[in-house]
Amino acid sequence: MKFLKKQTWVDNSKLVVAGHSQGSKVATLIALNNKKVTHLGLFAANPFGRIDQLIREYRKEAEFNQISWKEADKKIEEKYEMYKNAFNKDSLAKSPNLLAWKSFSRPLINDWLIIKIPTYLAYGTNDIASDLCDLVPLFYIQNSKENLTYKRYLNLEHNFFEINNDGTINYEKEHWQEVMNEFVKWTQN
């Protein structure tokens, strides 16, 4: 940022930070810790962290009879135990990979509610990682916050590709350019 600030072609009146998926966690923390950030963009973010996604996946598998509820219950309990181990120093020493689960599963919603700058949230409706984004406006309403703009991309998945009728991803129909163009346009308002 120091390098960019010195460039003549950089508009220093705005500092826009954006992140996709886990990058939205990085973007959120930058916005929280750097007062020069003027706009925050979040794409395919999970407001409640990665661990909840796995739990919801097990529930959906059981709901669609792909696994039994007994199997789902067992898998959910295993995730609780794994997550508990991510907060245990001894377990972390034995399995450092648990540290990623600890950081990736940190909910973002509380941080977003602290942020005062304009925030843009975009997500595909067929993305289990961000399907709880539909609840985010409720938290903003409850906290009398008006700095959220959100955009649902219908029938798109985590990386903004279309979903075929059979549920598979159509990698020939991507919408990243559209998603980013709308975001850039929003930053100019």
C-alpha cells in the first residue's frame, strides 16, 4: 500500500479492499484494522465460518437421504470434536493443521457489524459456503446499520459459474466479469 500510495496514477482518496471466499476474512480484517480503507467488498463469504458449512452439508445429505440422520449426527459430533481440538494447545501441537480450522471458522458477521464503511456483499444462491448471506441483512437491520449493499446472483455457485439443471457446474458460463463490474461501479458512487 505504501508503494501504491506514491504512484501518480493511484487515486488516494479511496482505498477499496475486496476478498473472495476465505479472502473475505482477510479483507474484513484489513478493513477493521486500517482506517484508510473506504470501501469493503466481500464475495462468496460465509458469515458464520467454515465449520458451520460442513455441519449444514451433513444435514442436507441427511435431508436428501444421501446419508442417514444417524450418520449425519455422528459426522456433526466429529466436527464439534475437531473444532474443540482446534482450540486446545496440546491438540494443536500434535496437529497444526487444526489452526486453519480455527481461523477459517471464525464468524465474520460480528466484525461486519463493527465496520462503518460502505460494505458490498455478493454471492451465488447455489453456494453452500455463502447461502447464509441471506440472513446478513437481518443483522444489519437489528443493529440499525445502513452501510450494507448486497447482491444475490441467482443460480450461480461459489465462483459465480452457472449451475446446470442436473446440479452440475457449467464452467463455460462464468459471471466473474459481471460481478466485478457491478462492484467497481458501486465503489464509484
